[in-house]
Amino acid sequence: MESKAVLYKKNRDRIICTACARKCMIREGQVGFCGVRSVRGGELRLEVYGKVAAVHIDPIEKKPLVHFNPGSKVFSLSTFGCNWMCAYCQNYDISQRRKAEGAELSPSDVVLLARGYQTEGITYTYNEPVIFIEYAHDIGIEAKRYGLFNTMVSNGYWTEDAVDYAKDFLDAVTVDFKGNGEPKFMKRYTGASGPEPIIETISYLKEKGIHVEITDLIIPKIGDSLDYAEVLLKKIYDVLGPDVPIHFLRFHPDYKLIDLPLTDIKLLESHYNLARKMGFNFPYIGNVPGHPLENTYCPSCGNVVVKRYGFRILEWNVTNDMRCKNCGFKLPIIGKLSKNAFNDRFEEVYV
């Protein structure tokens, strides 16, 4: 398959990749930090175009996206590589393997599979999607022809060029902050410079009308400061306002940080309470199935409008036009409740 990339500029004897905020300057025969964008014949190539590392059928709430087509069944896929090097990555066998390999699937093949499994959308996830954005773009344009939506799970370490390129197919994105965006934490444990490029990305995404939800992985001992959380939340609030869903996620030990404990639930609750105090209407706690702060509460009357357990919707107290059934408050939920919302059967995909 053709692997020429789109997001790059030429600068004398180097190519500047403009897909992510690193803006790697790559010479002939070299590869960028992500391990999958390389220069051959004076052009930038996407070595994983059409090469899929993992696929699965997931509930959209797993992304987590809870204010976008709730209950939908999505076709999730990834390639290899990443523009970060998170020491705690749960998908490190995919993201930290910087190789051009995987099952051969053209954009049409992916859409055919997604339709065959009767999914409602495609999610680019498991590794950072912006590093394979040309492949995602071609899948996404094809998917839209058949009425499928497109979402991403991303670290948000993008450029304005990447957002502009994604706007033609991307409907929603979860942007994952780590450790409250504390710069020293990010540099040491993710290899990223800090949260500012991510804040810029979410601003660009908002300008393009792409639905955004935020996650913040709270990592005990090294990335759990409420002081830094307050700084980050202020920046998010200034860009996205009070109605952006923000998920405080429980950390599970993995990869190089297996000696750290699970995040204390009381610490997650403290982050939730801070967000509420700062004016956010829809904070959540994630990775704690059964916790009452998984639910969506009406900001007006306080009643549960969506009750959840993990990724499952248990109760839906919302009208067809997305209003609270108790008080009529208009909820900022995009799309509609899926016919699959109360069907918890999700499948492995074989390619």
C-alpha cells in the first residue's frame, strides 16, 4: 500500500514532521521518535499505513466517551509506535514496539470489518493515533460514506496542522492527561515537554467543532498532586468551559511502574471534589466499577440521569432530546442513545 505521509515540510536536507508537537527533523534514511514515520526518497513515509496491530469491538464508554452516542459499539484499532514513552503504559507491547508490522488491512478492509460487526463507529486507540493519522484519515473518510462516526483516544500532543487534517473525519476525541500534567512528571515518565501543546490541541479541536472529553490518570506518589491538578483544571476550564466531561482515572501498576500501588479512591474523590468546586458540571471517577461517581448527575436537580457500572449503562433517565426526565434540564450529550446500550456482548475480531 502507498505509505507517503501528508503532514510534513521540507527544510534543506531534512524533513520536518508536523503530525505531533515533537516536530521531528528527519534526514534521509532516518526515522522519527515514534518509530513509524521515516524519510525515504526525500519524502516522509508512514511505515505502518495499512498495518494493524490490534482490533477489538468495544463499548464507547471504554474510551471513555460518555457524552457522545452513549452505549455505542465501536470498532477499535491500532498500529504500532507512539510519540510518548510512558513508563506505565498498559499497551506497551503495542506502543513501545516501534516496528512497521501488523495485519494488512486497507481502509476499505477496516470499514468492511466495522460494518460486518455491526458497529456504529471506528475508534483509533491503543497507541497514539496522530502518528498514523494519514491511515486514520483514509479510513475515516471511507467510514463516513457508510454513516459510521470516528473517534480517537489520544495524548493530545498534536499540532494545529494535525487538527486541521483530522477535522474532515474526526467526530470526537478523548484527550488523556497524565499525572495532572505536572511538567517534571511528564518529562521523566512520558518523555513529553509538558501540558501546553495539549492545551493548544484541545483549543484547536474545540474551534473545529470536535467533541472533546478529558481524562487525567492519577498516579500515586509521583503524579497525584492536587495543587497541579488545580492548575491543569483551570487551563482546561478556560478552554472548554464547565460542561466538558473530565474523568479522573485510577492507576493500575504496569510496565516499568509495577511497584506502585493502585490509586487510593479517596484521592480520586478529592480530585472529583476539586473539579466540582472549580465549576465543572460533569467530573467522573474511572476504573472503579460500581463507584457512584461513575454516574452522570443532572446539574440542575441532582438526580442520576445515567447510571453506570464500569462500561455498562444500567439506567437512562434522559429524554430523546437529551433532557433530564426529572426537571427538563438540557444535557450536553451529543448524538443519541444506541440500540446497543443495554447489550454488554462485545467481541474479539479475527483478521
